Amino acid sequence: MSRVQAWHYWVLNIAAGAEPPEEWKAILRGLSNIGLSGTYVDKIEVAAFAIRGVRTARWKVPKNHPEYASLENSLGAAKKLTWLVFRSEGSPGITAELYTSLKCTRSSECTLLEGHGDECKTGEASKEITRCPVCLEIIKLDDFRRHGRTDPLSIQMGHLTPLSRTRQGHNATNVVWAHRRCNYIQDEQTVEETIKTLREIVERHGFKVSSVMQ
């Protein structure tokens, strides 16, 4: 099968047992045209569409499962994660076609990415670069190719609010890319709670934190 005729990653092909959404097929074609496929698409698809560690699509499990997500929300998460790859350092420029496919769907005039958490905005598209939400280090395109099992700076999908803390929280607004080590540090906390915990730990070791961002 060609790259746009079925799920690229065999887990999804078995678990979903169906063709990918037409909207995702179009995005895959656009990514292939600029040479951004393979490893990058595998990582996006598995993170957005599949349950961690098992051969099951998110919409195939019961709705009370903590990692359940509708196909619509899974697609939104995939679009958000794709956009964030394009906003990583060293990423190729995004084409007009891909930009249209990935931008916010709440408003036709909004120039922000799908799943942005703030008010919709018009005008020049956002140029904000992708950062790990915990350590705030810039994420580079090459970081997505790091070994996911051994490299603490490899990139994983994370959730700003853990799935254990919110109902059906796997969606475009809540998904992010984070370093493997930072994802482990965050664990079942929100990002804000994680930073507070780290500050308390550092101060217990005798270091003074001079200020806290409001």
C-alpha cells in the first residue's frame, strides 16, 4: 500500500482496521512533498492515534478508558503535533496547502494553530518556536530522531493536564511535545504543579529561587 492509502504504522493498520481520515491523507501528501515523513510521521501517528504500548486505536476502547479519544479529537491532536514539528528549530518551511490544513478550525480568519488555548487571532501567522513545556528548551527537528528508549532528550508526546486528571483530555488543546526526561518528571501533575514541585525540591537542597513567574 502507498503512504497515503493506509496507516503507515502497522499498529494503527491492525488496531483501526480502516483507512485513515481523508483529511489526514491530504496532510500526509503535503508532508511527503516536502520530505518530512518517515520517522516524523510515525511519531505523530502513534502519539495521536494509538494507545500507549498496545495495539489499539484510541477510539476503539471504551469511553471511560483514560486514554480514549474520539477520531475527531485524535485527528485534532495529530494536526497540533504536526504544526509543532514545523515550529521546531531546523524544520523546513510550511507550504500554503499544509498551513491551511493545520490551522485553527474554530474561526476561518484565525491564523493560529489547531488547538491553541487562547483567543483566536488574525493577521500574520504565529512564528513562535516549539519548546518543551517543562524545561522551556527549544525543541529541534533532529531531536525527533533521538533514540526514544535511551536518550533523555528524545521527544515524546505529553499532555499539559494529565489524562488521569481530566475526562477525554487527549485533544488538540492539551497535547504537546516534551523531552522524555521532562515527561517523566511531570508524571501525573500539570505543568504548573511540576514547576512548583521542582522549586520546592531545589529550595530544600539549600538553593534560593529568586523569583516565581506569575
